[in-house]
Amino acid sequence: MDTRLPEKPAEPAVTPMMAQYIEIKAANPDCLLFYRMGDFYEMFFDDAEVASRALGITLTKRGKHQGDDIPMCGVPVHAADQYLQKLIALGHRVAVCEQTEDPAEARKRGGKAVVRRDVIRLVTPGTITEDSLLSPGRNNYLAAVSRRRGRTGDGDIFGLAWIDISTGEFRVGESDAARLAADLARIEPREVLVGEPVFADPALNAFWRGLPMAVTPLSPAFFEGATAETRLADYFAVKTLDGFGSFSRAELSAAAAGLAYVEKTQIGERPPLMPPARETADGVMLIDAATRTNLELTATLSGERRGSLIAAIDRTATGAGARLLARRLAGPSTDPNVIVERLDAIGWMLDDAGLTQAVREDLASAPDLARALSRLTLNRGGPRDLAAIRDGLDAAARIAARLGSGAQPAAIAAAAKSLATAPHGLADALRAALADDLPHLKRDGGFVRDGYRAELDEVRRLRDESRRVIAGLQADYAAETDIRSLKVRHNNVLGYFIEVGANHAERLMAAPLNGRFIHRQTMANAVRFTTTELADLEAKIAGAGERALAIELAVFDELADAVELVSAAIRDAADALAVLDVAAGLAVLAEAEGYCRPVVENSLAFAVAGGRHPVVERALRHESQSFVANDCTLGPEDAGDAGHIWLVTGPNMAGKSTFLRQNALIAILAQIGSYVPARSARIGIVDRLFSRVGAADDLARGRSTFMVEMVETAAILNQAGPRSLVILDEIGRGTATFDGLSIAWAAIEHLHEVNRSRALFATHYHELTALAERLARLRNVTVRVTEWQGEVIFLHEIAPGAADRSYGIQVAKLAGLPAAVVARAREVLDQLEETDRKSPVHAMIDDLPLFSAARSPDPAASPSDPLGEMVDAIQPDEVTPREALEALYRLKTARADRRK
Ligand code: ADP
């Protein structure tokens, strides 16, 4: 964002208001300033230009500054949320500046005095709480990333803290350079905070800029390690953090930075957060960003939720349930105990479909407790948030009664207990206080029930009585003036007034009536008057209205305080509702889609019988087609220490990708503690899931398809281990045949010998099937097709063996390639196959020595390569252009020397 500010004015040509604006803007240089003027938030100077472009609103001008027009644009206060949403979505940050005194007060200080204004809040992507700005089923995380430099030899450590102020969640963890991207992809924060030096570090700058979320560099003071612990303890009003568990220095620094930023954006308000919970890296399945995208876990490759895994499995009834499911899906567990507990809960729900249905109906009526609670404690809540607490607690009471306390799996029993012990008395108190129809904003009044507070009833009675008297006045005045069309009306500018048609006006303005009727306003067709009587009544009504509102606001604060007092118990209840919602939703899914309960254990097993793809299956059903279920066995049958690799061949469109993905998805579903689309499944915990599926250009970041493919493949070969599951689809497609074949070849050997992971490898290079002869744990399978009258028919069935050929030409024909092209292609293919027969790949295999890359030394490190060493010593990011040139000369000389 361009945040250039006009120079502070030297001459007093600036109006006092502009001077105030410039001062406030100077204190918030990195935000668009929403400057409150009457019913509008106005923006000036560069802000106005940026906002008018972003929002598509008219740019006007207001007055002059140093001789130039001041650009200005504005948004109405009542519609501000919708504009905020747009700006935030575009990655802007907004400082909301309100009037902090009554304009009447300012006038008292003299004609030129400006109304006092202050920024009351910074709105940034990671710190919003309004329902209209949040999506109900998604967490809105703010993440802070701290860095602790590793000592020479070991790498840097990153501390992570992520906070959702709309729900109170607060988690911390550690990461390292290799997995930072994967961790951020899992957390999916809306905004990432990082210290300026870390942001600017040449080794990381491109990484931050490439992140798909807003990244906010902060002064290093936010991450200050020495005071981090005190700052945390202070926030939670505890003496020491011991009660919360132990945290590393990197975690503390990130957590303190996150909290400081929350306080900064909320201008001192402290949203009630849960104490930081530590998430260890080995507790969740690591899924890197590319794998998440490739497997379309939360969005399809084209960015939509429809067609993603989450859309296929989410049957939750509440926003909180949807958020919990999304969180589990983002980080599947690696702890069989946790997983079994979740599976038990689903099983219990499946055993009593009637109860599950009833619980789901109760859940559907439960508002979002966590978010209402957060708004109330941030002083940003309204009467409807109080009602949400009431209704949420009522739903909790109903569900607690339904669940009872019989023999229940641990997760259900814990939830039932939280619900039973929720502060139900508070719901009764809220019921007694709140009216049936509630306004959106507390300042609109009218939300306290009649009979709740005697004082309020009394003021309201006075007000209503005056209104009744006014209603009676119309008839009196009509009779008195003999103008039957006379009306008593009300508007916001004049208040109450008497209106007559223009033709009658003269009568009222002449004696004797003009003694009583005082002229106020002449319109085109009507003239307006008042009387002292009317003015008195009006003053009474206004006075009563003000008193009533003051009483109501006081009641609101009492109720909000009562809510805050038991916020921890409310949050427990909210969590319990979410846990039940997810279990019930997954039970309904399992029942409706015929999923089975997987066995999840600490082993290297991977045995799926009759597995299906959860998304493709649904899509096919819509077209009245059925999905062909397939088995997959990758575990070491004989208790060995490494998994099998299945090499999947078959023509295009046979179903290779589908098969690969479905097995990865089944592993994920099993580890989030869900039933899975299969007849049976036994899954040994997968610690890391890698996939390289399909080919997508990443032109925005200047990488070709092939480069993306190689970067992802490199990540897999460098990181996968025996407990990992690897899905590789069509490696080497993006380059020439022999290049591609060779890379795929070497990758399989590496996976088999070095990574030793359970893996599925799909390829159209049939030549690779020959590798099964040499690699003990490599199995060839193929997706069966058959030919009928020259057409290829896909059976989508996985069977042992290798595809006999690729059927590329048949598939091309199916796609509608012109007949002449198809015929010519057949001729060319015959020729090529003839040549290949003369030097078959099998012969080549026998000539190749066994794979030995793991054992051979890195050629670059060999001392017999001084030129290589010189190149390695150059740090391109750190040299000046001149040093770079000198280095080039040195290299040329060294090379010339060697030639001599
Ligand atoms: P490939 O990777 O071999 O080119 P895909 O996995 O993309 O093939 O599958 C192509 C299409 O075949 C899918 O879009 C789907 O409609 C269908 N298909 C794949 N697997 C199955 C299956 N097991 N049962 C039924 N249809 C399938």
C-alpha cells in the first residue's frame, strides 16, 4: 500500500480538521484511515485514491492542501462492514477513527474547535470478529512467526503462534526451514506476522512474498525474547506460565508477538483467549502445501470448495463443527489413541441413529457461541449476541439431557459433562432480560423486556403517554383550524410537526391562528408548523427516550459482564457442541455413503480393500454411474521395515490418478478419525504424506510445469521416510521422453532404496515395469482396459501386471481427433515400435549398474574439483555487483590455469 503522507504543513493554511486528520494518519501510516464525519467514513489523499479504486466508489475532492485539491472518498457508516470486507480481502488494513466526544462539546470550546477523534480499532485480515466479515465454517487465524538463529551447523528454528480472536483459540508450536511452508499451509492463517529483519532476509524474502495470505512485517520489539514470558503472563493475569506447560524460546517469542499485535489492533481491548496450547510437530501428519493443493483437500485446483474433499465429507450442522472438522482435516493426527477415541464416538452415534438425528436437530438451532462470546468481551457485541449465548446454552442443556450419562465412549462422555455443567442459570437470566424482537445494535434500544426493570418501565410509560397525547392532538388541531387534512408528523430533522396543504397555510399564518401555530418550513405542496404544546411533548419524549436508552445500555453491560464471568465454561460448552457435531456429521456421512471403520495402528501396514474415491464417487453418482472399488496393499506383509511401491500403468483416462488420490485420501480420513470409503482398511500411521499429482504451471512465480514438477519431486525424495506415504503421478511428463523416463527411473530407485516409503507411482512409461525384476518391493499393477471393435473400453479395475501398451491413439480417437490424424499416428507408431524392438529397454536394464546414489559422495564436495568449490563459495545474495564481476574473472583465470 502506498502510504505517502503529505508533508506536515508549515503554514496555517490547513484547516483544524485537516490538521487533526494528518496527525492521526501519521500515527497509522500502514493503514487506510476511515475518518468518521457524520454518517460517513471519509478517506483523503492517497488513501482515497487507493480505496476508490479498490471499492469502485467515486473519488471527489474536498478543499485544498498546499495549493492542491485534496482527493476524498467515503463510505456510509451503516454499510461500512461490506466495504471493510472488500478491503480486507484485498489485503489492506484499515484504521477506524471515530468521534470520541459529542459535537456539542466541541462547539462549547469555540467555533473552530474540531470534534475529538481517535482510532478505536485496526481492522486487519487476522483480527476481525464481525459475522459479516467471517466465514462461519472457517477459523480466522492470525499467525506470528519468530526465528531463532541456529548455531553453525544446525539450522534455524521457527516459533509459531496462531490465534483466532473470534473464537479464542491460541496455539503454539515449532517449525524449521524445511517444514515452515507446510506448517503455514496447515494452519492457513489469514495474516502472518513476522519480524522486519526476518521478512527482509534475502534467503526468506521471496518465501514471504509468495505466501497466499497477508504478511505483516513488524518491528523486532514485538518478538523481543527477554520480555516475552512476562508479556504472556501479564495477558493471562498469571504469575508464571508453568500452569500452561513448557514452551521453547522461539514459541514464547512468537506467542508474545501475536498477543502484542492483538492488543495493538484492538487498541488495548483484550479478547479472552484460551491459554496457549502446544502442538508438537510429531502429533500431526505433515502435508506440504503442494500436496494439499494437489489432493484438493479444502479447495479444488480452480480454488472452489465445491468438489473438494471437505465439501464431500462435511455434514456438520454448525459453524463451530465445520471449523473443527476443517482443523482436523488440515492436521490429521498421528496418535492412534486420539484417532480411536474419535472413531469410537462415531461408532456410538451410528448405533443410535434416532438419538444422533435428535442431537443434530438441536445443534442446527444452536448459534455460534464462541464468536458471540468473543464479540461481547471485546465490547463489540450487540443484543443478538446475548441472545446467541442464551440459545446456545439452551441447546447445550437439551443435548445434555438427551445424552444422559450411560456408558459412553470417552469423547462423548467428556462432551456430555461439559454440556451438563454449562452455566444454564445465565440462560435464564438472559431470557428474563431480553425482549422477543432484538435490534442489531444496542444503541437502537428496545431490547430489554418490559417488566424486567421497573425504572425502565416507568420511563417507557411516560414516553408512550406523550406519544398518545400527540396522536390525540391531530384531531384537536384539525377541529380547531377546520382543516381536515391537517396531519401531525415526525421526521428526524424537525422532530414532531404539523403539516397542512399549501392552500391552507395562509390561514395558519394569519391572526388569530398564528398566535398558536409557529411556522417551521415551507415545502412545494405543504407547509409545516409547530406549537409550544407539541414542542414540550416532544422534549418529554426525547428526554424519556434518552433515559430509557441509558438504562438499557446499563442493563446490557450488566448482562455482558455476567457472560464474561463464565466465559471459560461457555467456551467449554461451545467446544463440546463442536465435538458432537463433528462426530454426528461423520456418522451420518458413514451411514449415507457406506464408509467403514478403519483400523489405525502404529505399524507400516497399508491394506485397503474395496477403496473408493470420496469425491469422484459422488460425481459419478450424479451421472448415474458407479465407481469401481479397488484394493491397495503397500504394507510390508512379512513385517519388514519398508513399504511396497506399486507401479501403476494404464492408458490415459483409465483411472490411475483417481486410484492414487483415493488411497491418500483414505489415509487422511482414517487419521482425522473418520470412517473411510472402503470395504475395510488397515492403516499404519502415516507421518508425512507427499503427493505430486498432475501438472500445473506456476507462471505467477515464474516456474514452468516441468520446474514445478521437479521442485515437488525433489521435496519428496529429500524428505520422505519409511513411515511416509508417497503418491507420484506421471513424473517426467513435462520434458523429452528419454529425459523424463530417466528421471522417473531414478526416482523409483531412490524411493525403493533410500526413502523406503509406502508409495504409489503412476506412469505412462511402460519401460519402467521392467524395474520390478530388480527391485524386491516394487509391484506392477495396471488399470485394466479392453478393446472392442477398435474402441478402448475403460474397466477402472486395478489388476496385477503391466499395461501392454498405452492406447494413446485410441484415446485420442475417442477425444475426436480427425480420422486422418489418427491414421497417420498409427503409421508413425508402427515405425517407432519397429525401431524400439531392435534395442529394447530390457537389454538396457541389464547393462545398468545397481542404484548407488545414496552411497556415492556428493561430486561437488570432492576436493579434486577446485572450480566447483569456488562456485560453491559464492553467495549470490550477498555479493555486490563488483564482487560478482571479480568472482567471474577469478573463475575464468582458474579455468585457464587448469587447461595449461
Ligand atoms: P488417468 O489418471 O489414468 O488418466 P483418471 O484417474 O484421471 O485417469 O480417471 C479418468 C476418469 O475415469 C475419471 O474422471 C473418472 O470419471 C473415471 N474413473 C476413474 N477411476 C474410476 C473408478 N474406479 N470407477 C469408475 N470411474 C472411474
